Amino acid sequence: MNINGDADDGNLKNMDLDTSTECRAGLSKDELMKYATLPFWVRLRNILFASFWIFWVSILVAAIGYVIHSPGCTKLVSATNVTTPVPANSTSG
């Protein structure tokens, strides 16, 4: 059963599988290889590659810096050093 309530026989209906008339997007590998050695794209790839690693290393250094400079855990106070407060209206005698 499909959305319209008709029996679904599993066949694709109204589907044009002929891609020769359709406009395709993108380039083939051969078309891309023509541009792979152009100076603009080589420079752009190198800049993006270097930028990625500089950014990655800076994030790593920042994370290590945060861990090193973060305040440590506070020391636990032992029960023997804790004094119990004495009520103000107590009488000694």
C-alpha cells in the first residue's frame, strides 16, 4: 500500500532513468585533472592544508594550556580539624 492507498507492486512508476538528456552537475576525473596542476588551485590547496593543521595544532595547544592552568581540586578538610560551633546562648556552669 502506498501513500495514495493504491496497491504497491514494487515497480518504479513515472521514473525517467535515462540520464543522457538530463543536465549533470560536476566534472569527471579527466576534466578535473586538467585543473589540478594550475598554480591557483595548487596554491589554494597548500594554503587550506596548512591552515587546517595550524588550526588543529592551536586547538590542541589551547586545550593543553587550559588543563595546565586550570585550578586543581581543593583539598578535603579532615573531620579532626573541623571545630563545632558553640551556641551563643549556652551557659557554662
